[in-house]
Amino acid sequence: MTTTTISDVNSLKRALIAVWGEERVRIEEPLARYCNWKVGGPADLLLVVRTADELIRAWRLARQHRQPVTVLGFGANVLISDRGIRGFVIVNRAERLAFHPRGLVEADSGTNLAVLAKQAALHEVSGLEFLIGIPGTVGAAVAVNAGTRTRWMSHVLERVRVIDAHGRERWLAPSDLAFAYRESRLKHTGDLVITAWLRGRPGRRDRIERRMAELLRERQHQPAGPSAGSVFKNPPGDFAGRLIEQCGLKGYRVGGAKISERHANFIVNTDRASAADIKSLIDRAKAAVAERFGIRLEEEIRYLGEWE
Ligand code: EPU
């Protein structure tokens, strides 16, 4: 990653304002409002993009000005540090959806997964019901292979259009992406998803909606309040929630953050928590599970911004 200097940030700022105007380009923008955990310090520069073309243009400008760029969807699965993010943050709200024959769906990467699931029902496309309860956007969901216990993004992805660090666009097939449980090559290459094509199949609206209602009911045992869903991946053959519960950590608090009493793999911001409070709980849970069970839990969430 490039070292940020004030003059770099300023030159990118001028370039962004020349394209999008003063009102849309945010300076020192607090990031807590852009993520589910509602924590995190400021971004040097921030732009909310509304189309795939804007996303590509903003990405290329950042590269031309040699600025580090971070793309946020709904910030559903990230912990942003209290010091915030240096360089440029793009908030992706490119959310065009198109329904093609035989259950094929084209979705911009900023599309909300629940919106996608509901629209699929309206268009009588089945197979995408599982997306209803997953917080987040299409792009991030492809990159981290999001899903439920049995259905993952990799099961429905047909192909994906990405842009690489040099600003080149290309198409990738699932076989290019090395998908595994909550894993894909995109997490490591840093390629950015622009649009994803998903494979559903023709279905009946009433059946699809009934299935989605069932899935939402199943999730009702999950905690309400600002969280990032599951914090840790499930280790092979076991459940992070069970292990953390066995360590007696349900309800354990640091500052304004708490390990949920309902589900121990969730950390809830109950009262103006800082990112550091949440990080302490993560470290505490990892240490306890390692000591008691000899199992190293791995984060499912991603850390963003400056951490010492
Ligand atoms: N459990 C406990 N204590 C707890 C929580 C869970 O003992 O505090 C036990 C449960 O009794 C159950 C098992 O652990 O036997 C699994 O729990 P659950 O059904 O809640 O599923 P999970 O494995 O914790 C996964 C995904 C969730 C997804 C659900 C339902 C991961 C890490 N999590 O949770 O995804 O919603 O299945 O499909 O794979 C997410 O990824 O952010 C997420 C919420």
C-alpha cells in the first residue's frame, strides 16, 4: 500500500470535486454511520457512488493519485478502527438489478442482499431465498463467500465482472475464484467486484416467499442491535458460538460492547462502544477458546483502518 501524504490526499480531493462537486465529496467523514457496528473514526476522503460507472471511475482516480482505497458496502462484516481510515473510502451504492430469462440475475455489487432476495421473489426466481437474512451487499458477499450454514454465494454465482488494482476490467468464473467456506481469491488479490451474475431458476412467488419467511424466523434467535453477525468462522466440526459459550463468556462486557447472551458468536454494541472495546472482546474470546480447547478461532469479520 502507498504511503499517504497530505499533498496526495489533496490532489485526489481536487480531482474528485472536479467530477462530483463539493457536496458529494466528504472530508474527514466519521465512518460509524457507514457500518453495522456503528463504530469507527473518520475517512480522509469519502464518496458515495450510485452506479457501476461511478464506482469504476472513483476507483481509477484513486489509483491515478496513488491513494489507498477502501470500498465499503453496508459495512456489515467489518470492524473499523477508532482512528479511522487513511486515504479514500468509496461507499458502494451501485445497485442496478436486471432479471434475464431462465432465472439468470445480474446485480451490481452494491445491491443489498435482502433487496435482491425480495426482487427475485417478485420476478419468480427461486434459489436465492437464502440471501434474505444475510446483511450486506452482493460484492462483499461474493468476496467472502457469504451464506448460511448450507447455502453459500459460490453455489449461485455464474460469473463476475471485476476491476483490478491497475484499473483493468475482466470477467471471472467461479473456477477462477478458489471458493471455500467464507473464502475466495478476491479477499487476497484485492480485485473489486463490479457486477455479479447469479443463477436462480424459475419458481413460484408464493413458495419462494414462504421459504424466505421460514428463513427469517430461523434467524430470530440471533441478537438484535448493532453487530456484524458472526464474528468468527466456525472451526471444522464445531461452532464458534458453542465454544465461546462454554468459556462462560456470554454477557461478558468491555466498555459499551458485549458478547451476546443470545448467541456467543455475536458482539453487540449496546452503549456507544468503541472499536477498541469490540477488539478487546474478540481477543478475550480467542484467548479463552485457545486456552480451554486448544482451538484457534479465526475472524470472519475484517479489520479496516489503522490498528497498532
Ligand atoms: N451455539 C451455542 N451457543 C451459542 C450459539 C450457538 O451453543 O451461543 C450452538 C447452537 O446451539 C447450534 C450451533 O452452535 O448447535 C450453531 O449455531 P447457529 O445455528 O446459530 O449457527 P452458526 O453456525 O453460529 C451460521 C453462520 C451464520 C448463519 C447461521 C444460520 C457462520 C460463522 N455463521 O451460524 O452466519 O446465519 O449459520 O445459517 O458460519 C454470519 O456469517 O455473519 C452469520 C450470521
